[in-house]
Amino acid sequence: MTDEPTHMPGSPRVRFGSEMRRLREAAQLSQAAVASRLGCTQTQVSRLEIAKRAPSKSDAEKLDQIFGLTDRQYFVGLYQRIISRPGGPGWFMGWVEEIEPSALVLRSWDPLLIPGLLQTEAYAREIFAQEPRISPQEIDERVRARMQRQQILDRDDPPSLLVMMDAGVLRRPVGTSQVMREQLDHLLVTAQRPAISLQVVDSKCLPGLLGAFMIAEMPNGPDTVHADSPAEGQVSADHDLVLSLWNRYEAIRLWAYPEHVSLQMIKEVKQEWT
């Protein structure tokens, strides 16, 4: 067994990486050696140690085994702190911090709500305020995190964002009529950006009813997907899952109105929110 863990400053994710590195060096293990035991690459181990990559539950469990800390579940405990952090669950923070900022193209399908990357602050606040047992402070933190997430669209080289949303989203009341008018106006404004495409999908599109998802085209790696779930979403580059969502995306796209028609629909519905 290696040295006992110390109390490290910083966020749970920084502590996770710092302790991983400290214990690895104390055990005189190379990053490559740890990578082989985790079933990942040396680069991924390096990114874990500098808090550039979000650890998985499996990573935490294996690290506890490697360093003889299974009884204490030390890394599992740090992992639990990471996923309980304000701003979003751990599995989604990995997507927000690693996948979205690096993607060349983001394809989004949303059957129920305006997608997070295009939500106004007021619209997002209404959504988070409905979360069960959430505190005002947590609402503020999640809204702030969502607004920060949208900053990738303001870069000089933003990813292409191709959004499809169900027509019913435009009439689903989230907050007051003013909130909805501002949200639809925001869609019309952002749709003018060269990197953003927005299409409304006919509500009769049954292939889209299984839930929201995103497909990210990465510059130096396989396509990665994020699929929503009421309990815990999934981020994966698994070939079969990615192919399945690509097929579903294309099936949904067959029901999408052309962009100029979609924008006219948004303009007309905006006038209904009086």
C-alpha cells in the first residue's frame, strides 16, 4: 500500500487528479502503467491528473484497487463529490468541459425544450427552478453554468451548431409570456450567425419521441454522443450507440422544415405569446 491520502485544496476534480498523481509517484508507477490498469491511454491519465478530463466511476474504483484504498473508497468518494458539484452532474460536465469545446460540429435534437446552448437566462432559470428540492443558490449556480457553457458560440472559431427541435417546443410554456417571447426572439437572432442552423420538426415525427441527444464530430477522434435520460444521461463514443443515434438523427431530419420556413414559424409563434 502507498502513502495515506492527504487533504488537498481545490475542487473535487482537482483533488482527484492531484491525489492520483501523488499516489502514483509514491508507488513509483508511470502514467503508462496506470493507464494499462485503467484501460485507457497515457494521455488520458495525464488529463485526469491535471483535471482536464472528468473521471468515471470505473476510474475511481480501479484507482482505489491500484492504491489499496478499496476499503476506504477514497477515489470513489472524490468521484461522488465531483458529480454532486453545482452546475451539473459529473457525466454531463465531462461533455461540457471536454467534448463541446473541442467539437467541429454539434448536432442537436430536442423534443421537449429549447436546447441548452440556445436558452436565455430567464428560460433556463424557469427550468431549473422546477427541479425537486433545489435551493435558490443551486438555481443561481446552474443558470450561471449554463450561460458559461454557451460561451463556445462566441469564440472566433465556434463549432457549427445544427439544431433541430420539435414544433411543440415553441408553444410549451416555460415561465411567463415575456420569457417565451424573449426566448423565441433569441432563437431568431442567434440563427443569423453563420455557424448556427435551426430547424423546426413536425410534431408528427415519432422517431424523435425517445428523447433528446447530441452528436459531436470531433477533430481527432470518433464521433461522440450525449443522450438524455430522466435519471442519468450518457456520454459515449461507442460505435454501435453512435451509429444508432446517427440513424435516428437522419430519420428525424426527414420531418424537419427548411430553415427559412422554420424561422418564419418561430416568428409567427412569437406573436402568439402576448
